Amino acid sequence: MFRRREPVPFAFIAEADKFRSNVTPPARERPSVSQLAGRWLVGLTVVAGITGSLLFGMPALSADQSTQHVQQSEASDGR
């Protein structure tokens, strides 16, 4: 099936970019004190968790050669 190719006027697209609405959106509601406190507590908890994981994780990731322990099995003691 063949479709007919008809020219489409694209003037309405150019006019749509210039259109400005004269209707203003409603004002945003201000968050209450409890909502602000909750956001601060969540943020503080996230920052404390990241800081704690770095403090406890960095010593485990460091490769100090001065604290090498040589493991020996009891089977190699030659009883």
C-alpha cells in the first residue's frame, strides 16, 4: 500500500515555541518545621553513614607491609 505524500505546514510548530501562557501556576506550599527537620535528619544520617563506612573501611583497604603476619599451620610443626 502506497501512502500519498502531502506537504504538511509546519508553521504551527514555529508558533508554538513563541506562545506564552498568561496563567500563572499556583504558589508552592512551604514545608512545615517537622518536614524540614525530617529532611535534615535523613541527610545527616546519610552523611554519618558514609563517614562511618570510610572511617571503618579505610584501615581494612590499606596494605601496610609493616604488619604482615606469617601464618603457619599446626601440621607443619612436625610433632
